[in-house]
Amino acid sequence: MKKTIRLWYLYDFANSFASVVLLFYYPLMLAERGASNAWIGVSASIATGILLIILPYLGAYSDRTGKRIFFIKIASILMVVSLLVLAFLMKNLEVFSTSKLFIISFLYVLFQVCFQGSYVFYSAMLRTMTNTENNAKVSGVGLGLGQLGNVIALGIFGPIVGSSLIIIGLSGKPLALFLGAILFMFISIPFLRQKELNNDVEKIGFSYKKFLRDIFSEKRIFFFLIGYSLLADSILTFQLYLTLYITRVFDFSDKLVTYAGITGLVFCVVGGFMASKLAYKLRDKEKALRVSSIFYAVTFCIFALVPKVPLLIFIALALGGIAYGLLFSLARTVYSEISPEGKQGEFFSIFSVFERAASVVGPLVWLLTFYLLRGFGENIQYRGSMLLLVLVCLCGFYYLIKSNRIAKSSL
């Protein structure tokens, strides 16, 4: 089982090379070529809509068959293909035509569906590999190593993006997409080659109606998902617009954007490794998760109000990184314990969909706020949108408390 856990860590590390290049460089490539921010937000919303339709069924199917790695393998191949095609489409492209924007957006949607979808099956493996005593540690280390992969990836790709290096006709940000895909593909091979874990599977059919009824009947899980969704809503929306935020509000160059990303990600690693220690210190994983959510709300306040002083921005990024590492590793751990045994894939499918609700609500709310504040200038537009995320965080905190109270009342 220790080998399985090591390979599980490896995949979290490997896919970071693919995801980080899209996260950091895709929005900048669109903005540099004059495309609206709406192309990112709408594409992310479409990806989540697709996930909402297909993931519950696929998650339940993986529960019945025990096939987790099979789906991760398919998703990984499609992620690599979408990045490679994106890289070559972006080559020497200075201005987007509408048709090319649609094609590029389709590839972005494909990547996001596969990347987020793979985590359903990946996270569902956690309960099979671990027990309640060490699952917080395993989840935290996995997340930490994933963020370490992001740090190393940016450390490699940052200098490449700013250089004149050309490989097979690609340079700059398109080259980063290409290399991210290649490194992800090769590093993930040991994980993808392993056999499926032995699972006690239930040979029952799947019904969306029954699935939704199960979710709504499990009040503790339902309110936990609402709370977690709101937290993920704020965090992932900010992540989606991070590079634009720090370039437009704080006038960061591409080089500083890379340094900023590395700073946040290094401290994500710290947060991931701290998760089990915080849960142990507070003697309650759910309490540790609630503390982490408040920590993130404070971080958003700092981002919204901090003056244009680079040192303060890097401090805010460090704090946000720690909060990110804590929150996401603890959320995955808590949910793996409260979701029904034997239905991990099915219930983690809705976990992933609720997490990615940020890809529907968050970007659209961000864009609406941005539009409503258009008369105050771009600086106020961005900062006002950031303050809105603080309120979303606090709403998430409220529902986590509500979920915990239901658990206590049932004892």
C-alpha cells in the first residue's frame, strides 16, 4: 500500500506541470491578443456544466467496477493532446479571429473537464489507500507535492517564457504549454501503469434521481458541500483571474508574475504539509477546515486593500498559499470520512462539481461586478471584485458550521 500512496503522490506532482501552464499563461495569451476576459469565464462555466452532467454517472460507474486509474488515464491523454494542440495554434498568432477563439476555447474546456474530472477518481482512491488516522497526512502531503510540482514547473517555464529559446518552432508561452504537456506525460507514467486497487464494489445501477435524492437526504453532506462550494467559488475564481489581477492592479511584469506564482505555490506546499498538524493541534479536522476558511477571507481582504508595494503583495501571496494548502487538503480529508463507504466515486463526483461551481458562479459574478464598477476605473473594478470574494468566503464558513452542528445533533 505504501507504493500505491507514493504513486498517488507522483500523479499529483506530475499533473501540476500541465495545469500550471494553463493557469498562468492562458489568460495572459488571451489578453495579449485582445480577447475579452469573458472568454475565460464563459469557457470555465461550460466546463463545469459538462462535469455536472457526466461526473455523477462516471463516478458511480467507477464505484461499481473499481475502475479509477482507467478514467484517470483517459483524462490524462486528453489533457496532453489539448495542451499540445493549443501550443501549436498559439504559435505566431498575434490576433484572434472568432473561429480560432472558439477552437481555442474548446481546447481549454476539454482540458478543464479532464483535469477536474480526473480528481474525482483520484480523490476517491484516498479512502481505499488510507485509514482515518493518516488520511489527513496523506491528503496534505499529496496536495503539498502537487504545489511543489507547480513551483518547479514555474521555475522551469518562467525563464523559458522570457527567453528567445525555440524548440520545434515554438517559443515563449506556447513553448511552456508544449513542455508542460510533455513533462506531465512522462512523469505520470508509473502511476498510470499500475493496476487498479482492489475494491469491494457494489453491483447496483445508477440513477440521477436517486443520486440527487441521496445528496439532499444527507443533510450533513449537503450543507458541507454548500459551504465548500462557496469557499472554492471564491478561491478558484481568484485563481482564474490571478495573473490578470496582479498585472493590471499592481503593474507586474511577466517576470514578476512568475515570481509571484512561485511564492504562492511554495507556501501552498507549506500549507499542505501543515494540514495534519493543524488538525492534530485542534483535535478536530472540521474545526481546522473552518479556521482555514477564515484565514482565506482575511487574505482576500489584504489583497483587496493592499497598496502597490511589491513586498506586501508577496506577503499576501504567501498567506494565501498557506490557506490554500490547508483548506483543500482538509476539505478532501473530511469529505472522504463523511461520505458513504462504497460510494466514494459517486459522492466525490458531486464534490468535484460543487468545487467547480466557481467555474459557473464566480467568474460570472466577478464579471458582473467588474461591469457595475466600470465608471470607477480598472483599479477599483478589480479591487471591488476581490472584496466580493470575502463575503462569499464568510458564507461558506457559515454553512460549514451548519454541517458540523447537524453532525453533533445526530450523536
